[in-house]
Amino acid sequence: MDFTLPDEHRMIRDSVREFCENEIAPIAQDIEDDHRFPAEIFDQLADLDVMGVPIDEEWGGLGSDTLTYALVAEELGRVSGSVGLSYVAHTSLGSKPIEQFGTDAQRERWLRPLATGEYLGAWALTEPGSGSDASDMDTRAVRDGDEYVIDGTKQFITNASVAGSVLVKAVTDPDAGYDGVSTFIVSPEDDGWEVTAEWEKMGLNASPTCELQFTDCRVPADRLLGEEGEGWDQTLQTLNGGRISIAALSVGLAQGAFEAAREYATEREQFGKPISRFDAVRDKLVEMDRKIERARLLTHKAATMYDAGEDSAGPKGQRGGGEAASLTRMSSLAKLDASEICREVAEEAVQVLGGYGYTTDFAPQRFYRDAKLMEIGEGTSEIQRLVLGRELGL
């Protein structure tokens, strides 16, 4: 078992890291303070050819694997949670489902501009009343000749106000339960829908989080992704990649918070020596590093399993890791562990800096505020434990 990253992976990671340190880190706090989506950063990421990392070259992507994508997401999160969040939502939610479930015509028309970074993608699942039960959906899509008419409201949708396409989940058969949900590709040029709000949030304010209203929104029938009734199965498959995305982003946020705390602790002196020499501070830094390494290993394992197509396991209740671990279990484990250590590490980073950690002159407060969403988005920690319990046959 080799835990060393291949040269190609390291090369891409190092290239993105250099870009992040030179272009994103200097403006990371400013874009948060201004609540400004940094479109220029995403144009530059497109120039780096990383807007479609896990998308096949045939459709304009880099043609790389999920591990490479996770490395890019981690590096972005290491300097800016907002840039990282918009990036992973674009990739795993707004782009990848079109490659997985779309026709060649849909891939050419809708996936190619996403993969090349011409514009960003978004994914509209959550509704005001659905909460953790995402299948409890009021948005409806009714067939009318060669069109579908969509009505409903979507909530907490990342990138919707800056996206060139949005994948919208809607009920096409109200009597069919999970089998009545379908997915549609909606364009900003389509009449009948609008962004009705951009939320002011605790953190991640350079990444737009939107409410969408659909009122007699007509889309051509060829915008149906897959077949009618396949939307929920598509969602479950998409969420495996989404959990890995949030896990990677969480590792990056935690790494950034840790590095800020370590730098401060080695430079700040009290009683004639750096505070890193005191047991209380040193032990915090060691524990932070331990947690990050554990979460990174889980994330990389989940990404590797995703690429290998490993989504099978033994009988319920007999899964104990190794060859018996399903992709659903491993992606959920990675997301749960990474998101929770992200918040824990960021909180400790603030503590290491003391009063300075509570000011916007230093990065830990930003990582701390950004970290909390990691325990909520792509399924809360409580939902992850529910998923994991089911995977263990409990």
C-alpha cells in the first residue's frame, strides 16, 4: 500500500498551491468583508485548466481523477473557504452529474462550458421546508408538449446567482415517491425563474447562497437529465462525490487554520520564549496536526474508492473497513470526520492566538466561521451518523 502521491498529482497540487498563495490569499479577507464573489479568480482557475479536473477530456475537462480534484479543493480551502465552496459546488454538483447522466448532446452543450470554466454550475435540491429530508419536495415539473413547466422554490443554492446552468430537482410524478423525482437543466436565459435572495451568512460570504423562485418556468423537454423518475437515484450517486468534496474542503480549511496558529505560536514570545515551547500550546498544535492527517487519509481513501467504482460491500452489519467498506460508508466517514475536525481545529487556532484570534486582522476567525457550514452542507453530521448506522446494519 503506497501512500505517496504520484508525480502528476503533486505537480497539479503544487501549481494550485502557488496560485492560491499568490492570488487568493492576499484578497481572502477582503472578499469576505465585501461579500464579493471573485469572478476573476475563477477566470484564472480556468486558465490553470482546473475547472473540470474530474471531467473527461472529450468534454473539455482535465480528464484526471477524484483524488486530484480533492487535492485542488483542499488547496483552495486552505486559503479561502468561499472560493473552495463555489469550486466544489460547481464541480461535483453542477458539472459531474451532466457527465454521468446526460446525453452526448447535453454534454456538448452544457458540460463543455462548465469544464472549461466559461461559467460556473449550480445544483438546486434543497427547499425551504425540506431540511435534512431532501426528498420532501414541493417543486413540480409538468410535461406540456415539448416542454416542462417548473414551479416551486429552492433554498440555500450555492452559485445560483453567478451560474451559467442550474440542475434543478423537481417532482414529475407526485404519487411515485422517490421514483417521482426528475432533474432538469435550467439556464439563466430561461423565463419564469429568478434569484429572490442572496443570504447573509455567518461565513463564506464571498460564495453566493441563494433562494430561487420558479413560476411557470418553461424548459425544453431535452433538458431532462436522464429519464423521468431517475432524479433521486442520481441525487444519491451525486452525494457520494459531494461528501468527498466537503471532506477535502474541510481538510483544507483545517490545514489553513493550523498553519496560521503554528506560524503565530513560533513567532509570538512570552516569558522570553516562543509560546510554541509551552506544553499547553504545543499540545494543541500536535493534536490539530494529528486530526488533520487522519481526516486527509480518510478523504483520499474515499476519493480513490470513487475512482475505482467500489460501491459494493458484504451483507449489512459485516462492514468493518478494508475490502468490506462501501463507497457510501467511506465518503460519509470522510465527510463526518473531516467536517468535525475542521471546526475543532479552527476553534483551537483561535484559542492559540488568544485575543488576536478574535480579530479580522488574523485568519483563524475566518476559518472558524467558515468551518461550521462543513458540518451542515451535503448532509449534517447527524445525517452522516444515520447513513453510517444503516451501512453497518444498525
